[in-house]
Amino acid sequence: MSRAHIKSDLYRELAIKNELGVEGVAADPAIFKHLSLGGDYQEQVHLCFEMDHETHEGFDLPTGYETPGGLRISFNWDRKSDYEIVYDSGQYVLTHRKKELFPVEFEKRPKFYSQRASDGTPFSRIGSFAHGGTISIAYSNECSLKEKGQDCLFCNINATKDTYSELEGIKWKNPKQIGEAVAAAYKLDGARHTNITGGFVPERREVDYYIDVAEAIQEHTGLQDFNGTAVIGAPLDLGIIERYKEAGFRTLAMNLEMWDTNFYNAILPGKVAECGGREHWIKALEYAAKVFGKGKVRSGFVAGIEPKKATLEGVEYLASIGVLSLTGAWIPNPGSALEGHRTPRAEWHLDMAYKSHEIFKKYGFTYNDYFDIAPSPNFLIHDLFAIDEELLPVFTANESVEEAI
């Protein structure tokens, strides 16, 4: 098969993946009795957010699966979706309006999940593994903005804690636990990137904690450069940013979320009150780009709340100063203030991904740049880079077939 045909098939699969991200996927939870969730297959653990479109207390759901071409799809449960995973004759199958699309093989449970920290805490309750090579740590599963009535309107971190924290045994993670978990994920599952995030905490406490975490990861992995991303609030004292680089983090993230000033003020009351507002946040990103360098800083946009033109203006400006952006689809997930609202249609979000990717290419960014800054290697932008740069296994497999012929 020609490379052009392979890419054409992958772009079609990408469109399906995008629709599944926006619309979710239905499934009768009873079908997963045939799947060894928490044994052979990876189960969802709510370390930070509920990403399904409804809560599911009392039963496990899988994390994800792949398209035939190797694009990874997150399992986002929604009983109202036209997409459904069914169990038929011993095989899970993805369908759309009852029409079969392709067989589904769910993600295997990472090896380090079955191990524990030295204090007995299961590693699965410390860090989540994204197949493709990233371990993501949510050191805190709550945000202090709740106490002040200043939660970001799209965010459900505190609601997720209220729903799952006791049920799943999720607690604050200390640096030693994190160091041990990251070392195990690197050794046993081939992880190559660590993303560390959490809810808002006081600025001084945040930087000291992150420094302790970096030292613990370095100690337990034996790596000075462990390819870590520190996700922080924009500090009022910009000089603090340098301390994160000195501590050993390769990249830094400060999520702006909205570009339009009015949307920013309305949707992000806590970031206005606690972090100097939009203009200061942008100054912090500009400062961080100078400290860390091109492609070593990221910001996130919750794409779909403000007009597309505004978000793309933000993506363009940040890329021009060396900062990459996340533009994943906003999903009004359970527990957020915007629960029950409607995100734009799938086509809107797919166009956002394509346009963002073109901006990133324009400024010379690559797949590896995006891998090093993202909390998961499975965003649509990753896929577009991987298709463009022919990094997916399907390209290598095709070469082997051609050589055999």
C-alpha cells in the first residue's frame, strides 16, 4: 500500500477518534465482566478529573483502545452516544449506529500498576500511565479555589474528588512516592516523560514541593534529566520560574485556558484573583519561553468555549514566541459549573486540530517537541504530527511488506 493510501486511511480514523472524543462512546458496563480490568487490562483511576461524560461509581471502565492504524482512543463513556462498543462472540467491536467499524483491543495494564511504593501505596493511585510513554502525576486531586468560590467554570477536579476519592483511595502524593512510581514506570513500562500537575496551592508551597519532587525522581531514576513537565500557576514573582529549570524540569506548563479577555474573566475567576489575570499570565509565558527555550513551554486552551478565531489567535501568538499549546476539545464533564452545556460539533474540533497543527509546523515544531510538553501523547495534534512524520508502526509494517515483495 502506498504511503498516500496509508495516510488517507489514518486521516479517516482520526476523524472517528475526534468524534469519539467529542460524543463519547456507549457501552453496557456488564460487557466488561469478560475483561480482566485491574488485572490484565488497565482500569480507569480518577487521580485528577472525571473524563467520562457521566460518573460511574461502583464499577470499573477501561482506559482506551486503538484504531486499526494505531491511533490511540480514550474511552469516554456516554450512554447517549451513537457510537457503541458491543461484545459479540468473544470480541469487543466498535459500532456506529449499529454498523460495525472495527474490532477493539483494550489497553493492557502497565506493569508498574501492580507494584507499590515503600509505604504500601499502590502505584496506580500515584500516577496514571498513558500508552505511548507518559506517566502523569496529580500530586493533589483537589483545588484550593473551591474554598473561595473561584473554581474555573469548566473544571471538575473538586467534584471528582468528592465522587471518587474515598472509593478509590486517592490521596495527596508525597515526593518519595512520586519518585518511586516514576522510576518503576520508566523501568517496567518504557515511560519517557513525566507530567506533574494538581490543583491550586499557595505559590511558595508549590515551588518548594516541585523542587522536592524533582530531587526524588532524580534519586530514584538515576536521571538528572528525567524529561519532566511541571504544570504550575503563573507565579506573581516571575523569577520563581527559573527555579523550576534549576530543579531539573525540562519543560514548564502554565495553562492560560482562554485567549479572549472577556471569556477569560468570566470563565476563570480564580486565575484573575490569584495569578494577576490574563495579561500577567501571558507575561509569565513569555518569561518562561526565554528561560526554558523554544518548544519547552506549553499552555492549554479549553477549545470550544470561546470563538475559534480567538483560540487560534492565542495559539499563533504563543507559537511565535516558542510556546506550544494544547487545544483539546472542551467536554462539559460531570460536576463542573458548565455541566449540561454543549461543546461545538466534532467537525469544529477537528478543524481546530488541523489549523493548530499547521501553525506549529509553520514555526518549526515537531512530534518530539509536542511529546515532551503534553500530559499524554495521544492528542489529535500528536496524531497529525505522527502521520505527517510517518512515525506510526503501520508505516514500518508497510515497508516490511514491500521489501518482502
